Amino acid sequence: MVQQREKFSPEFKAQVVLEILSGAKSAAEVCREYGLRSQLVSKWRAHFLARAASIFEERKGMHPAEKARVAELERLAGRQALEIEVLKKASSMLGSRRSASEPSP
């Protein structure tokens, strides 16, 4: 029977690595406590440290997919604003016609 690999959440991985880096527990203690292999924990730690500097980088701009989505939403908002204006004018024109065509009591 094939055993499935267990998947760990990013939050769990960060917690494990931070316990080691803070000195709260040794890598061996963490492995025993959570039932993890030392190679896996070492891999998480290396990955964490490799990307640690990116936390402090400023974002230089939006991802192209995000830019396209923003442009699409701006077009939609503009179209809806135009439709609202047209409907307001039509409503006021119809309202003034009805009041003029209704007989006064």
C-alpha cells in the first residue's frame, strides 16, 4: 500500500522554523515533537532563510494579471457610471412628462 505524503500549511512550516531560529527548541526537539524528518525541517529552514530578505523589499508594481484586472474593473466602473447618468436623465425626463400630462384636480 502506498503511503500519501502529508501536506503542511505555510503557517505550520513558519512556526516550526521560528521555533528553531528563536532558540526555543533545537531542530531535534522540533522533529521529535511534531514527528518530522530532519531533512524536511532543514529544507524548510533553508527556504525560509533564502526568502527572509524579500519581506523587506518594496513592491515595485503590480503583477501584470493584477494590472489587467484593475483596468477591467475601471472600465466596468466607468460604464456603470455612464449608465447611471443616462438613467437619471431618462427618469427626470419621464417624470416631467408625467406631471405635465396629468390633469390637475
